[in-house]
Amino acid sequence: MPDKITVKPIAGALGAEIDGVDLARPLDNASFAAVHQALLDHLVIFFHDQHLTQEQHLAFGQRFGTLNVHDFVEGMREHREIIEVRKEPAETQNFGNGWHTDVSYLEKPALGSILYAREVPDHGGDTMFANMYLAYESLSDGMRRLLDGLKAVHSGARFYGPNSSFYRENRSMKMLYSPDAELETEHPVVRTHPETGRKGLYVNSGFTTRFAGMTVEESAPLLKFLFDHAARPEFTCRFHWRPNAIAFWDNRSVQHYAINDYHGQRRVMQRVTVDGDRPF
């Protein structure tokens, strides 16, 4: 690791703050390798006091792969790969208020997401993250054997389908409600990380609807257990945002939750999402 870069864990389960990196500048190979390894080791990494243009934000994400253009959230006019996650003082709903993994309904879900704080409330608006390696590893041998052979169905219909009631009050964010959101994709309930080889739980309450080959009603009890289990406090960390902070999380091994506790205040973030591969 380059001498100037330091990595400081913020919790026992996951999460680390990275210092000594200016993301506005192109990363040399050694610095990129250090940041990449920190992401693999800590699952979500945080940077403070970063001052990025939209082009620099995109360039950092592109070091890790191609960037996603969200199917159901309108991107920024200049750069469609950037979505602005905004809540205005008059709004009561926020975007991402619930445990989820970004775009898990895609055939090839996201590798990771890079969220940049442009404007944050005076208090509140934290984001929580949960370690899906620990969620899986802490299950009993019998439960792990059961889950290892299962697939689950993911869909964006709950949030982005034409009959969705979510985010209808988010007038400052334009949602593209579409029948395409009702398409379903199957992924393993237990995912093997393509870089670390570790197994992690890969179901989430935002987009997982049922187990493959089962009805919604049959699936509900076990899914509820897994959703609740994945959010156990000892698997989590909590990040308090400051202006110009960045969080970069690995969607292959992490869930996150944007806490909606700042009514009457503005919060403006910009997110790019790095494309991933098909879970196995």
C-alpha cells in the first residue's frame, strides 16, 4: 500500500475510512490497487473532503468498470450515468429507505455504488450498511445447506412498476415507472463473491419477491427471517455524512439503508453505479 494512504476501520463488521487519496486526480496503479483491496477487505469504504466534478466522479467509477444507466430513475442531463438522490424539505419520502442491494433485479446486478454528498442535513440522513458474508456465516449448518441449493426471484416492480406507490411524492426525483420493472430475474440465494471467493446471503427486502419454484405466500416466512437476520446490529455499520464525503460499497456483499430521519431538511447526493456480473 502506498505510504500516504491509510485505512481506518469504523466498526467491527464492515466499513473503513480511507485517507491520503484525492479522488479528483487520476489514481496511479498503486493507489488504485490499495483502494480496490480496501473495498474487498472492508466491503464499504468512505472518503472525506473530496471535491469532484461530475466528470471526475465518473472517471473514478470507470476505473472499476463500465457504469450503469438506471432504467427507472432519470439520470442527470449532462451525464445519464449519474443519478441525483434528492430529498427536499417539503418531501416526506426518501430514496432507499429500506434494506436493499442496488438493482439486484438485473441479470447482471451492480458491482458497487459510489455516492457523493453534495448537500447534507444539519442532523440525520445517515446510511447504514450490512455485511452479507457475516449474515450467511452466522447461520446454522442446516440452514446453510438448505439455502445453498435455492434460487430467489428479484423484480423492480414494487418500486418502479406502473402500480407502484413508492416515491410518488418524490417530485424532485423523476421516476420512470414502467411495465419493464415487472420482469423477473433469478439469482442464487447464496452468492459467491467473484473476487474473494467468500459466500454471502443475496436476498433483500427491496427486490426479492419469492423463491424460485415457490409462491409468494410459501416463500414469505423464510424470506422474512432472512431479511431480519441480515440486518442484525452486529453485522452493520453506520455512516454520518459530511459535505463532500464519498461512500463506495460493494453490492455483491453488502446491503444498505438510507435513514429517513431529516424531515424539513434538504439532502442532495450524486451516485454512479458500476456494472457487475451475473451472480453464481
